[in-house]
Amino acid sequence: MLNLGMSREDFMANYYAREAYVARRAAIDHGVTWSTFDDVLFCVDPHSGDIQLFRDGRVPGHVYADTFDDVGRRSTKLTMSIVEDLLRNGATLVLNRIDAKSRVINDLARMVSTFVGARTVANAYVAFGGMGSFGKHWDTHDVFAMQLIGQKRWRIYPPTFHAPISGQTSAGKKHECPETPFLDICTSSGDVIYIPRGWWHEALPVEGQETAHIAVGVHPYHVIDYVSWCCAHVLPAFEPLRQVMGNSPASSAPCGDTVDIIATSILDEENVAKFNEWTLSRDRTRVISNLASIGNEDGLLHRDGDLVLNARMHPRVRGNKLIINGVSLSADESSLEFVESLWNGERGGVDDILESLPPEGRATARELLRNLIRGGVCSIRSGA
């Protein structure tokens, strides 16, 4: 459970995209151990780009990867003795998109997604000493840094370039970083730091301390994404925008009518609604399998654990249809209230939640719940 010490509404109003924030012991029951990383390393493909090692720069993959004949096909595995030696000598191990390889870390990333209502990707950083590998920099997306094992020192500085997007990196601008940090702290297991995009930061190992943390990057849609969507899905319908651009300055400049069409289209509330629906239709979460229910349909709703919503973006309603994670489901008012309660973080077993609904809406909500679980939108998780 992620507990930042305030409601979603308070966080969004006072910190989101505004200011760095520290929440001590916010994810204290995260459930991650060294075995979690061992399991990922066992199956990761060294050539996938999902594993990197840094020590005075990036270590070439061929240094710690071994290609061999694997019963009729060429395979590549990590040479763990070399990986471990690099780590003993101050290297940093990076596991990209680790949320796609570990269910427990996927749960942590999902909790951040649900909290902010946006897509997330989690990368892990592991070290056993050294001087740090990345120096002062800013990210082009917000980050929730969760300390999972050991300690780490963080220095965080105010932004000098606000709200950067993809491609607008801090490369070559390190001299612009302010001298005085906004925060200079050490994190321990369970602590979470929120770092808005554009805020300078550096993460340093603490002497004598092992460390593992995940950086959950938040990837919402931006205004420029909406404008691009309009260019692709709305503006081609208007003939003036399909005309050939001339070669002379006079004939190449957009005329007033063209500018008006673009402005009107972008400000159209119906287009905004369609864009929001389009973004929701594109979102997906990984489905947690439940093979036991195939032979026991009645057991689908009667397992121990709490019911949670896997959705990363707020479900939307179109008529009597609920649109969530690209799935469109029929839903009445009681069922919509039921899904909204899950989105707001309410927890409990299936029976407890259904009994909290009006009696006349329980049958419909139960069927909706079956469909949500089958579609991977909801799941029942032990210790959720």
C-alpha cells in the first residue's frame, strides 16, 4: 500500500508538477527483497537493453554477457561472476522496465499509476558502494523514487528549465544547476521521494550501505500531445489545411482562415473529450493470470485477498458504457459507483464490497466484476 501522508486531491493541488516531496515509510510493506532482483536477473536477456551496468561510464554488454549454443538455438546469458565483481567494485546495475518482469514491483508501479492517474514505467538501480553513476541531471518525466533496500543520499535542486518534455534533456547544462539543494536527505527502505520533471537531482550511495531503489517514471499526456492528435485526427478534414505550401514567403504563410480553423479545432470541447477517450482506449495493464478459475468459475469471486483496480487512468463513462483500459463494458449506475469506489482506493474482499452496495444493484455489479476480472481490469491480491 502506498501512503504519501495525504489524499490524492491534496497531492495534486500542492505538489504534483510543482515541488519535490518526501514521504517517509510511505511504502514500508513493499515486499521486495534481494531475491526479487535475483529472479529478474535469472531470466533477463543481456541484449534486450533492459539491463545496463555503469562504472566510469557504461560498461559494454559483451563484458558481462555470454552467448552460447542452447540446445539448437543461440542464447545469451549473464556471466554473474563478472556482474557481481563489477558491483563489488562500485558499479551501478540498472534494470529497465522492471515492472514488466516482477509482479511485486509491478504492484508498486501500479499504485503510483492509480494515485496520479497516468501511465508509469519503473527502472531499478542497485549498488554496493561507489560514487554514483549519473551525476546531476533532470528527467523529462516526473519520478517517484522508492527506496527498497538499504539507504541512498539524494540532493534535489529547483528547476532552471521548467516542464521539459522528451528530448529536452539536461545534457550540456550541468553548470546551470543551482548550488544550494532544495533537499539533501538520506532515504531508507520504504521512503518515497517525488521529483517533478525538470528538477535537478543526483543520487549517491551511502558509504558502507547497499542500496536498491526503483524510479517510477510518470508519463501523462501533455498539451502538445493533444495538439498533435488534432493534427492527425481532426485537421485533415478541412480542405484549407490540405493545400500545398508555396515556395515564396507570401504564399507559404498560413492565412487567417487557416489559423482560425486550427484554433477553433483545438478549443473544441468535443475534440478534447474525444482525445481523452482515445488516450483511455490506448491504455493497457498487464493481466494477472488466474488459471485455477478456468476449472472453477464459482471460485473467481471467492478468493482470499482484497479487490483492486488495475486501471492506471480514471475510468470514463460514455452513455451506459464504462471505458477502462481499452475495454468497453455495460454498466448501470450502481456498477459505476462500485468502480469509482475502487478507483478511490477502497479495499476489501469481494463479498464485503458487494454488501456495501444497494441490494438491487448487487447482481449487476457482481456480473460487472466478473467481466472486470476476466478482462484483467480488476484482480484479487493477497495483502493488497
